[in-house]
Amino acid sequence: MAQGRYANIIIDISHEKVDKTFQYKIPEKLQSILEEGMCVSVPFGKGNHLRQGYVVEITEKAEFPDDRQKYIEEISTDSVAVEADAIRLAAWMKRNYGSTMIAALKTVLPVKRSMKPKEKKKIVRLMTAEEVRSLLGESERKHQFAKARVLAQLIREPVLPYSLVTGKLNVSSAALCSLQREGVLSIESESYYRNPVKVESARENGKILSPEQERISEKILSDFDAGEKKPCLIHGITGSGKTEVYLSLIEGMAARGKQSIMLIPEIALTYQTLLRFYKRFGDRVSVMNSTLSAGEKYDQYERAKKGEIDVIIGPRSALFVPFPDLGMIVMDEEHESSYKSETMPRFHARETAQELARMKGAALVLGSATPSLEAYYRAQKGEYGLFTLTRRLTGGRLAEVSVVDLRQELKSGNRSIFSRKLQGLMEERLQKKEQTMLFLNRRGYAGFVSCRSCGYVMKCPHCDVSLSHHMGERLVCHYCGYETAKPAKCPSCTSPYLLGFKAGTQQIEEQLRKRFPGISVLRMDKDTTGTKDSYEKILTAFSSGEADVLVGTQMIVKGHDFPNVTLVGVLAADLSLNDSDYRSGERTFQLLVQAAGRAGRGDKPGEVVIQTYRPEHYSIIRAAEQDYQAFYKEEISYRELAGYPPAAHMMAVLVTSPDEKRGESLAERIAKAARALGEKEQAAKGGGTACAPAGLRIIGPARASIGKINDVYRFVIYCKSADYRQLTGIKDKIEQYLGTLTPGEESVQFDFNPMDSY
Ligand code: ADP
Ligand code: ZN
Ligand code: ZN
């Protein structure tokens, strides 16, 4: 818990004002109980009227002389519910993930719009149609054509949208005002909340649930009614009807007068998915995503607060939509790494959703075809309820998967990136006019340039990474944007054999055109999807049959259904196994299963070819068998043995500094302090008994795997413990220590159970 004699308090609870704090003294009686995030009443302003505020920081640092500061009056219990919950959640995030209270508050509180609410004006007829008709004749005689156009329209419809009249009918507002003065019509306005997605479609009722689906929906809702609030996980292959279950659950909540949050990875938030929700919930659903303007986002918060919607769909930020009576949080594709925030506070939406659900008494439902180790582990231990959906409801069978050993290919003289098996099957698809997807599980374009004579690798002068080879003989740094022309000779030995290592999606496209002349190819990777729209456009073009082949990175394996795709090729399945972190096996398995799930979604059977240099790796074997349980067993035993999450917890402490020596020295002091703390706790426990819990382990400091970015040096310390609170304890101590240092250019960040290694 934070310590100190002073509390910084915010009075005005809004995103814009969280930096504006007022300092108060903490009275003796509250010293040991006051916590950050609590609501208090304080004497405010000249008259010392009592106002409510929230504690955002407890500190030893006085901002004014002690005698000029007032005391907190008391802890209040009657706080404004919605804000209080947001602030409690922010305090929880701060404690669990390490960040300032201000950064946490900025995460949970909406940004206020700077513009006024959009007004929707309408024109209302005040006379009978007959009376208007006589006026129309008069206007025509007087050649008042604009007036005549409105009148003619008003005969047909008693209410017209203002914008339609001024726009399509080209009637000036002056003309309308004069008609209003004459008492023909009135111009009325109602402020309305912008609804970012307009889908014009008839409402549709749900499908009749299969017995499997029905049982799950029934059980979750009856548990909810009985006050049984254990989170649950629905494990079901793609197409097994999970979304239909979510829809039925959300409907059940709406019938109980409660609202739901539907979390979905941003990339899977396709038009098809949205349409399903709109057909079911009409105006009572809204969407949140990164393409919305601040104003539109704010409108969604307002609509939610007023109870105008039953469900919001969106990525992790949708968690912070302030519903008056939240009943359920659904999290689809819960294994997706985009659920973890990449900025402070580095929260995970799954854990945060669980805390929010606990605070609000809401149900939490997770779903995935390839559950995260975290979720499945909790389900195995009985912390989560587990449900499975086993059948594809649209009849399509799972694809037939074969694994090709690329080493054997090379031995038999095939130097192409396409195995003979894959080439043969693609040939067949071209003849049958069916489609193929080729998938490279590597992020973006990653062709580094090296000298074939001396091995020199072209690196960014500002970052510790190799430069990537782009079109037009340019070398580009993907971390800082540094760009330079490719030199003609090796800077180290002047050899002319400075060549790009070809493995990107661009090269695959080139090779395809060479091998299959006349083939039409669409490519999707970071370079071709600069804007959000282009992603959707490429997928739509492919699904309407505009190309034979779609080549891409992991982006192509998510979302969309392509009924005409009957072949999926994974070009180098083990590329993602070479990532240096403990999640690489899990990531590889998930990607391969998802990729395989893309083949044969329609009524034609599908085939999948997985090309790899490591056909013996269990992630690849189990993915080919599409056997999640077997994969889980092997993966969890490795995590248990090595003490990795979810078997234990891990905290990464990232120290950065523009000065290498100072950064390294700070990292060393932090690691030393953490070790000392661990030894002290161990000693206090009586240390070394046979039943003592797995102790704390501190690894490092070490140079991060990317040791420098943008001329800033990076060092990392890993702390592992079975006890999460031991790690947050160390984090608190480190923060206290940092508070005693004079602020410099060094910065320290925490990342709990990181998704990637540093
Ligand atoms: P998932 O979310 O697991 O991928 P969906 O809910 O999208 O599965 O269902 C896959 C397909 O099966 C969809 O086209 C959906 O309309 C259909 N479907 C789902 N449930 C039923 C049902 N009970 N009866 C008929 N069709 C269903
Ligand atoms: Zn060289
Ligand atoms: Zn760089």
C-alpha cells in the first residue's frame, strides 16, 4: 500500500482534468486505511464547502508548506456509482500492472468531445395535406420553385429530415424560415448521438440453438440468476456456433434489463460480424473501434450511460464503457495478443474484465478455438467453468492436413519456396477455379541484407536491429523509420555481393508469378494495408473471387469466411518458433490451427499443407492433428518445469536511458534491491523448508534483445514467482526507490506476464 502524509485528490472527474490535483493532509485516523482510488470529502475553496473527490496519489512530498494545507474530512461512502467504479478499476490497474494513477485514470475515463452534440433537425408539417396543396398551387404561380419543392414533399410526408430538404431538394434555410413564420411548418431539432455504423437491414431472430449450444446458454444464464459468478470458457472450433451462443446470452441479459460488453479483437471486427449483431439488436447495439473520432466515442459512452443500448462491441477499450447495470462481458478469441495493452498501464483485457465483472457482479464468458494457456489452465483447476462445442454447424468438415519436411525437399533438389506437394495442389486449384491462401507467419516484410563474402549485416545506426530491404533498393528501419539507399559494395570488405535475404511476402508474390504465369495474386501485409479500409477491401476483393491466390502474414487467417478457398499453404511454419520467448510454441500452434481453419469453409472439402524445417516439433505435430488437448498437455508441462506463466508469474522490468552507462547502473541497482528483498522474505518465512513455495527468481539485468531503439538503450530484469503479490510488492518497492532519486532521463516500465520477450 502507498505510504505518505499527503493525498493528491481530483475533484473534477474527467479525462481532461485528471492531471489537476489538489493536495490535502491525511488525518491521523485515516493514515492506515486511506488508499488510492478512494472517494473522500474535502473542504474546498474559500468557503470550505465539502466536496467529493478521489485520491489519485498518496505521497510524502508536500506541495505547499504544511500549515497551508487542509485536512481530508472523511472517506465517503455515497460516491457517484459509475465514476467510482471506473476509479476503483484504475486503482486496481495501477496496483496490478504498475503505472501512475493518472495514466490508469486516462485509460478508463473517456475523452470528452470538443464539439457540440450533432443536432438532427426535422421539418414538421403544421397544416393538413389539403391546405398545403392549395399553397403549392399559389407558389407555382408565383414561380417560388424552392418553396414549391418543399410543399410538394410535405404533402406526401408530414415529417422530413432537414438535411434532406436543404441538400437533395436544394431549399435554402431562409426559405424554410419564411415558411415557418407563415405557420406552414415548424423546424424542430433533437440532439442525437452519432451512431457510427449504419446498417439498414431487417431485424432477424436468432437461430434455434443446437442442444449443445442450448445447454451452454441455459447453464450460464441460470448460474447468473443463482448468483454463481464463476467465469467460464467456451472452447469450440471456428464455425461451431460460439457467436450464436454469445448472441443468445446477450439477449438473455437484455431481457433481464442488463447490458453487455462484447470484446472482439479489432482485426476481427468485420462488417459480417457487425451485421449479425445489428440484425439481432438493431439500435440497441453500438460499436467502438479505433477509427471512431473522439466525439463519436464519447457519444457511445453517453448512450451507454443513459441506458440507450444493450450491448457494445469493440476491442479492449470497450471494457471502459460505463453501463449503469452491466450484466455480462463476453470476450471472443480470448487468446489474441492484442488484448494486452502495449502502453502503460500494460493491462490484459482478460484479467481486467475479470476484475470488472467481480466488481459489478457480472458474468464473464471467454471463447476461443485455441484457448490461451492461461484460460485453459484456470479451467483445468476449476477456477473457470469449461464448455466445449465440437461440431461445425454448417456441415463443413475439418480440412485434411499434411506436413512437408523442407529439408527433404532440398535434398531431392527442389530449391523453390513451394514444395512439390503444394505446387501440385495449387495446379489443381487453378484448373478447378478454386482459391488458395498462402500464409507466411512472420511479421511484415523481413528481408535483411548481408554480405555473402564476410557476413556483414546492414544495421540501423540508431537501433539495434537489421535494416529491411524494400522495393527500389531502399533499406528501412522498422523501429525508427531511418531510411537509406542500399550501398553497391559491402561497407566492411567492399565485396559487391551484398544481398537481401529473400523471405518476405513480396518475394512470394514474385515467385508465384514466375512459377504460375498468368496467375492473379492479392497480397496482404503491413505494406499493403496502410489504412484500415484497405484491409477490408483486399479481403472483400478476394472473397468475391478477384484473385486465385491471397498471400499474406497472420492478418489473413482471422475473421472472414471464404467459401471458395479449398487450399491453405503455410510456407515456413517454424519461423514463429524461432522467436526467443516462451510463448512461441503457443503462438505457432494457434496460428497453424487458425490457418488450417480457413480451408474448406464451404461445402467443398479443404486441404492444408504445412511446410516446415521442424516437422518433429510438438506445436507443429499437434496443429496438424488439430488436437488442442494434446498440445496443451505438452506445453503446460514445459511451462511448469521452467516456471513460466501461467504456472508461475513473471514481471519484466524495462530500464531505458539515452546514456548506456547510467541505464546499466540503474538496472543493476534495481536487480540487486529485488534480490535482497527476496532473500529477506525467504528468511522471514524460515527459508528452505521442503514445503516452502517456489521462491522468487531474479534474472538479469541483461541488454534487451533489441538493445537500442532510437538511440535509447534498453536493459531488462525478469522476476519470477508463483505469487503474483510478491511481484507487485517488488514493483512497489522499486517505485519507492525511484521516487527517492532525482528525476533523470532514465525510465522504468513494468510488464506483468509479458506477451513478447524484451
Ligand atoms: P463461431 O463463432 O464458433 O465461429 P458461429 O456462431 O459464427 O460460430 O456459427 C458458424 C455458422 O453456423 C454461422 O454461419 C451460423 O449462422 C451458423 N449457426 C450457428 N448456430 C446455428 C444453429 N443453432 N443453427 C443453424 N446454424 C447455426
Ligand atoms: Zn563484406
Ligand atoms: Zn532505427
